[in-house]
Amino acid sequence: MKDSADLAVRVRGVRKRYGHVEALRGVDLDIAPGEIHALLGDNGAGKSTLVKVLAGAVTPDEGTVEINGVPHRFTGPRDAQAAGIETVYQDLALAPTLPPDANLFLGREPARPGLLGRLGFVDRKAMRAEAATHLRQLNSKIQDLGAEVGSMSGGQKQAVAVARAAMWGSALIMMDEPTAALGVAQTESVLELIRRIRDEKGLPVLLISHNLPDVFRVADRCTVLRLGRRVLTARMSDVTSTDLIRAMTGADTLSPTGERAAEPR
Amino acid sequence: MPRPQRLSDATILLLLIAIVAVFSIVTPAGTFLSLSNAESILLTASQLLILSCGITFLLIAGGLDLSIGSITIFSAVVVAKVMGALAGTAAQAADFHYPNLGVAITVAIVCGLLVGAGWGAVNGLLAVKLRIPPFIATLATGGIVLGLASVWTNGQNVQNVPLPFQSSFGLGKLFEVIPWSIVIAAVVTAVFWVVLSKTRFGLHTYAMGANLEAARRAGVNVRRHMVLLYVGTGALCGIVAVLDVARFSTASITSHSGDALSAIAAVVIGGTSLFGGRGRISGTVVGALIPAVLQSGFVIMDVQPFWQNVAVGVVLLVAVYVDQVKIRAQERT
Ligand SMILES: Nc1ncnc2c1ncn2[C@@H]1O[C@H](COP(=O)(O)OP(=O)(O)O)[C@@H](O)[C@H]1O
Ligand SMILES: [Mg+2]
């Protein structure tokens, strides 16, 4: 195992209980700098809960989270954002009647210089220019920066949400099923966007997906959760779909990391 | 896809220009198209415009206020009563002698604005803290506030307003040219236009109406923001109350009961979406002018001015239909 300071994200022994349901039962996770890391698992395995822990939306009962070697205890989404973690939720959280630049800067609008800025005036020119530069850097297919986001295609909306995360994230970008609702061509461009976040920004990406072919095409490594525990972490080049399905369903009791997988009660 | 918002702004402006053009042609020269008639149209529209500025913000943010007429009436009662009580004794007033006029006017205006803002805060807390849908919350407060004003005054107009308030302010003009009511409506409109289109507060107002959860997650204090919008709208009612008392030298219990619906109509005709997230003050200005222009034209043409209501209703239906078509077009993508 690598030294923890070399890891972008290091999660150890995180537990989270909802009443009688134990969503996370001492989960571990290691994400290396600049890698696309897929998070896999059957429904109810605890993927979304783990993402929420890292996003500060859920406070764990036990366990530790280190970001770039620094221990963190998030008590709210603002804490996670301050630590450089940005999340693209399934609902995208876009304002459909606003143009892309206003969505990219929502809640973090640049102020005009001087007195006007202190009075709350927004520098729309700077917003539009920075948004254009950023979207171009990610090679996104958004042309009309004045159009309402609501009038765009599903893939373009996804691109705006992903671009916003990439714009503000400095430690980790997380995406919960970004391609679930998209067609073939749009899925392709979102996967390309994820690669660009890694290649242009050097940021690690944690990607929840049910689509194994997509995962094999874009991810560097993956972690499989089952019943709130990690059962497998591996390089994509070292595993097959069958391995992953076995790990997810529990058919495989011995994981390639050598750990004993949890038996369902 | 081009910005549909622009299109609707232009359409409604063209409609206003067309109405003005038709009236200018069919009325005798120098009647409809004259400076004095323009002044009278603006004077008629000024109160509606002030209230509509508040409604524009509320509708864009996903709120609604049906109580603005009642709050205006209540605030007017406060303004008239406070001014009358502080200006001088009854005996002095009978001689048109008001020893404390300056203090009375100042305190009355401040009280009017504060009471308006206070009722706005009540609306905001009901809608935000108790999560009562604003339609119901403000319908209820509208009834309560009007009821209280009526009980307080026994349903009578408040009469003891010091006369100089009307003669110097209510009928007075800036530079002897522009009535104060129009000046104040212009200033309010300019301020609201700047805030909505240039500031962070304005952007957040749009974002809340477009997707409240997204705005909240982006760190916008959506509850405080919404309460502020209701408070601001209530304060605008206070301003209108002051103008009204100044203009008519009385606080009338019946005068403003239709204001909420007129303002919502004006705002929606001006292109603001009933579904939130979309709208402009420039559109609201046009929307607030249309009823006054129609009324003036019909009066000059000796047509029953009630046709104004019919025409505004038709335009409102068209505006809402266009709005819905836009929303549906967006949902299809
Ligand atoms: N807010 C919650 N309240 C109660 N139970 C929850 C809550 N969130 C998740 N769970 C439960 O925790 C378990 C893990 O859920 P989740 O993290 O959403 O799994 P996944 O995203 O892998 O499908 C499930 O059994 C789910 O029902
Ligand atoms: Mg999930």
C-alpha cells in the first residue's frame, strides 16, 4: 500500500448507520492523484452514501477521511467544497433558465472591482469570458453561451454540470451515474469530458456507474462495494467484467486484494 | 436556440407601440398624443408599476404575493392616522394650522414603510418558515390585513390628513414639471432594474425560481433571500401608500383591493414567467403601462373605459399561453 501522503483520497473504516440499516460497515477507499476511479456495486451497496460522506452531505459515525494526506471531518457540503471536492449529482443541480456562465459561477459570482463590487455588482463580462475559456479547455460542445441551459440537450446539460465541478474542484471530482440518462453519442462526449478533466486539470475523478463497458473504457482503477464494505480494488487492466460482476454479487469470495469478502448475513 | 426571452420583450413592446399608434390616429390631434396626456397616463401607471417591481422579483424567485393591495391600504391608514395625529391638535387642524408638520410627515412616512415591510416579513415567514404555499399564505394575510384596516377605521376613509401634504407633495412636481409620483416610480424601477440585472442578488433571484435546490446547494441563503423579497415588496406597498395619501389626502379602504391581480397581470404580460426563473423589469414597465394607455385612449374616444379590463384580460391570456409553450418546448429537450 502506498504512503497515505501520496494518495489524493484515503478513506479508512467509515461507518454510517440509518436506523437499522448499516449503509457503510467500515469502508476503505484509496484514490491516486490524477486517476479516474470507478465505484461499483449492486443497488444498496453504499456507493451513494460513500459519495455523500466525501461530499460532506453525510457525516459518518466512525472512520477517517484524508484528502492529499490531510485529515478532514466534514460537517457540511461547504467544508468539502473548501477542501476542493466537487460533486455532480444525478439531478445535475442546474438552473435551467440561466445561461451556462451563470450556472458555472452559481453562488461564486465574481464581483466587479471597487465600490460596485462591494455593493454586490457582478462582473458578467469576466464570467462569460472565463466560462468560455474553461469550456473550450474541456473541449465541450457548448456553442451558444447565451442560451438557456434548459434548452440544451441532455449531454450538453451534463457537460455544463461537469464543467462546473471541474472549474471549482482542486482535489477531487465525483460523479454519480453521469451517463445513465444519455444516448450513445452523448455518453461518448461525457466520457471524453471526464478524460479531459484528468488530462487537462490533472484532477482525480470518482465515477459511480452501472455501465461496465463505459467503466472499462474510461477508468484507470475501480473499487467494488458490497453491503457497505470494500470487496475489491484493482486496475482495470487486471480484471474482467466477470470478475467485477462476481465481486458485486458476492459469487466470488476471495478478492484479488487478498481480502476475504463479506458474507451476507 | 435563440433566447426566447428577447423575442417576448420585443413582442410586448411592439404591442404597446401599436396601441399608442392606433389611439394617436383615431383620436383628435393633441388629445391622446400630448404631453399632458402622457403625464396623466404615467401618473395612473406609477403606483401599479411600483407594486409590479416587487411582484416581478417574487414571481422570478418562485414566490407570489396576493396581499399587496391590502398591505397598501393598511399602510395608507397608518400614514394618514400618524400624520393627522402628530401634525397638531384638532383645533389647530380646523384652522389649517399644523405646528409639527415636518415631524408628522417624516414619522408618518417612516411608519408607513415600516408597517408595509413588517407585513411583508409576516408573509415571508409564513411562506418560508411555516412552508405555507405563498398563494394561500398571502391570500390569508391579504384578508387579515384588510380586515384589520377596516376594523380600525370602521370601514371609513381616514380624513384628517394635513392639507399641505397634498398641495405641496401630492400635487407637487419636480422642477414644476414631473409629478413626484412619477419621479418616485422611475427611481424605484431603476433601482429594481439594476439590482435584478446587474447584481449577485438578482442572479440568485433567477436561480431560486429556476431550481431552488440547486441555488441552495450552491450556497445561496434561499430562505433569507425569499423573506427579503417579501419584505421588499411590503416596503413598496408602503411607498405606494404614501403616494396615495399624498394624492388623495385620505386613506381609502376600497381603492387598492384589485392591485394584486393587476400587478400580477402586468408582470406576466411583461414576459415574467409564472413558473419562476424568467423575467425582466423592462417587460414589467411595458406591462404596467398597457392598462393605463388603454384606459386613457378609451376615455378620449368616449368608449366605455371598462373595455380596458377586457383587453388586458385577453393580452394576459396570450402572454401566459406563450409562456407555457416555452416551458413545454424546454421540457421536450
Ligand atoms: N437517508 C437514508 N435513510 C435510510 N436509509 C438509507 C438512506 N440512504 C441510504 N440508505 C440505505 O443505505 C443503503 C445503501 O444505500 P446507497 O448508499 O444509496 O446505495 P447505492 O448507491 O450503492 O445503491 C441502502 O440499504 C439504503 O436503503
Ligand atoms: Mg445510488
